[in-house]
Amino acid sequence: MKLSKRILEIHPSATVSVLGKAKTMKAEGKPVISFNAGEPDYNCPEAASKAAIDAINRGESQYTINSGIIELRKEVCAYYKKRFGLEYTPEEVLIGPGAKPLLYEALQMLVDPGDEVILFAPAWVSYVEQLHLAGGKEAIVDTLKTDLVPTKESLESAITDKTVGMIINSPSNPTGAVYDEKTMKMIADVARERDLWIIFDEIYERFVYAPAKHVNILNVAPDLRDKVILINGASKTYAMTGWRIGYALAPKSLINKMNTIQTHLTSNACSIAQWAALGAIREGDPDVEKMCKAFEERRDTILRLVREMPYVEVKDPEGSFYIFIDLRDTPIPDDIEFCEKLLEEKFVAAVPGTAFFAPGFARFSYACSMETIHEGMGRLKEFLETL
Ligand SMILES: Cc1ncc(COP(=O)(O)O)c(C=O)c1O
């Protein structure tokens, strides 16, 4: 059977495939420790479960309006007003089944075959594949040599006459980097000058550790409102990855177009999950704060443990729940081989940096218990010491 060029050129998500291998080994009875999950190890706020149960009992089992129930869209607007002082109307909000399809819809709307889009590497695995599905091509700004943040020179040198926009992810998956106000302003200035759109993925915005501060790009460049699509969601903030609720905020004309794609793609996000997300946004703040504090303690612990190991280096992550370890000075500088051996020999699962345009690195998620961190890092240390 002939398969499309499109499908032959796409790569499976590396994070999902490592997870699969680790799960299979676990099912075989191996003592696997996973540092590859991109999700908090907490349950969702009780308010979310209660709102979902109420919705089930009310019989909310039909299609909702495609863009999402008005109650949730209003709540997202209220959240953005309170958190960032940004004014959006419910017509400027699209609820999707997770942030991932919203990113897909945004790229389908904005990218023509041959267009180039700036990605700041290390970059989350799905951006590039979604971009390819839209026929676009990545223009990589490598931040590894510049402290995990782009510089004006590195950004400008990646722009060609084919460049149409960029995707910013702060706090970053996989590095934990948080772009400060100066960096964000610099990016905004370049975008303004070169007339580029910006997809601003701030899905980890609630997990930032002092003294770092999350900066929404529209707070430093409000004039770019018409060119910016904000992407956020309940997945990480409220530990609701399985419920599948994301939100996009952008001018109405853009939201309408993304919504049109969504009508043909997924239709509305799950009705019950939408009510659950509403409960989470309304009452889940104490849960978020508790999680953030726990992640900060775990980050400090994992960093301390990694810094006691030979060969490896790591930069302090300022946000999200990942550390990105530099393996290039180890006896196995090839990250794929390193992660495979680590899993086979010590049953520790991590994601190779190659998946994020960063060969020679590995991503470890610390959204797991302290006990797991101690045990897993102990095994990593042993592994390194025997190389
Ligand atoms: C940077 C980034 N953006 C978007 C997503 C997608 O989130 P969702 O689960 O809401 O689709 C993820 C999930 O891992 C992510 O890491």
C-alpha cells in the first residue's frame, strides 16, 4: 500500500516511545524508574473532580459549542485578566482537547508549504513534527551556547525571507529555561521589526522558581496583540493531562479560523472535562501552589544529587519540571546510546536530547516523588561511576 510522503516523514514522539519501552519493561517485572513523564504526579484538584461529577449528574453528555462552553471561556478570560492584566473576550478564546491540537491548528492556519518558522532549540518534540505536517520548515536558533536563551544575533541570523513566525516556549520543556523580561523584549522587537507572528506556549507558566519570574510576551509588547497566539491549558497547571483541556487566546479572526479547523478535526473538547477545567481554574489555586512548592524542593534535590556525579553538567532550571543534563563529557556522549544503556542496565528511563535538537543531552522529569529521585539518581551515579 502506498503511504503518503507526509506520514513517511513524520517521527513518533520520542517522549511517548521511551515511555512505552519503560512501561513494557515494568510490565515484565523490571524495577523501572521513570524520569520521562511530562506530567505532574498529583491528582487534579478536588474542585475539578467535583465539577466533573456534577456535570455527569446533570447529563452534560452532548456536543458542546465547538469552541468550548461559554462558562469556561469566560473563566479563561478572567484568569488572564487576573494573572497578566490582559483583556480577552470569550470570542477570543478557543478550548481544545489539550494544548497540542491547538498548536496544530495554529500552525495549519499560519504556515504554507516552504514557509520557515523559528524554533528555539532545545525545543519540545512536537513543534517540528507539527510544523512539517503543515509543510513548513524549521529554522533553528540554537541556545545551547548562549545559556539556553536566544540572543539578538542568533535570532536575527536564523531569519530569512521565507521566515513567517516563531514558537516561543517559556518556561521551557526540556531545559527549564525561563526567558526574562529583557530576552522577551528583544524577541518582541525582532518580531515587530521583521513582521513575524508569535505562538507563545506558556503551558508551564505556573511552575517558575524564584528569583525567576514568568513573563508573558504581551506584557512587554502589548502592541503585538494581533500577531500573538497564546497557548495554555489545564494539563500541567492543574495536573489534568488525562482530561485533555487546552486553551488558545488570540484575536477573534484567528480564533475563528482555528475553530474552523477544529470543527473538522476533533470537534469540541470533552464536555465533562471542560466543566472539570472550569472547577480547577475557579478553585484549584491552592493545589497549584502546593505542587509548585513541591517541584521546587525536588528541583533543588535533583540538582544537588546530579552535581555530585562525575562527567555530567547541568544548568539550574528556573521553571517547568525538567532538568537537562549535559552528557557530552561522559564516556558515552551519544545521548541515545546513553539512555538505552541506562534503561537496560539500571532500569532508569530518561529522554535523549536528540529528540529536542540537542544531541549529547538527556531530559529528566522531576515530577515524581523524592524517593524516586533519590533512588533514580543513585542509580545514575552508579552508572556513571562504572563507565
Ligand atoms: C511545551 C509543551 N507544550 C504543549 C504541550 C501539550 O500539552 P497538552 O497535554 O495540553 O496537549 C506539552 C506537553 O507535554 C508541552 O510540554
